[in-house]
Amino acid sequence: MASLLTSPFSYVVVVVVIFKLIWIKDVCYITAVLCPEAPNIPNANLISSSRNVGAIAEYDCDLGFSVTGESLTTTKFRITCLLKADQISANWTVAPTCECNINDCVVVRHDQEITVLIF
């Protein structure tokens, strides 16, 4: 029987929109609960993202970099927009970092500027 998932990053997207009610001077406003913009991750590119609760932001580490803490060398990772305990706001899960592969690049620091040499 063939598997529906062909890679570790294949998934079915289910969008859930959660609304909150805000009362201002006897007027009720309905707004969607959204995450802030997906964060910029150093040495990674944002591939896809939505701000809805349950959405996934997918990243790919730059050339010569891989995800920290992974036992297998991988360059892709995801974070998820989750509803906070207060039920009226949302935020992204903690993202890993992309670090220079020791065998693939050398990071040279010049004060505030960082140069990555890829071999």
C-alpha cells in the first residue's frame, strides 16, 4: 500500500480561523486571532507562511548551514502558529537555528559584519 506522505515535509493543510470579540463603547468588533508575521531566522529563508492559528511557517537553511540539534543533517524546518493560553492571542512555536556546517563553511567575523565562506 502506497504511503500518502512522500517526504517529511508533506502535509495536509487545515486552516482554522479563531475569532475574538472586542467591545468598545457598546459596539462589538469581531477580529481574527492571528500570529504576528513569521519571524526572520538568521541564515534561513522563509518558504511559506500564513498567520492563522494552526498555520505552519516553513523555512530552509542557507547553503552551507543546517538545522541545529538534529541528529540527521537537514536544512528544512517548520514552526506552528498556536493559540496562547489566554485564548485571544497567538504566537509561533520556538524555531531552531541554522548553523554553519563545520565541513562546508567558515564564518569570519569583522566587528558587526559576518562573512560566510562556502567551500
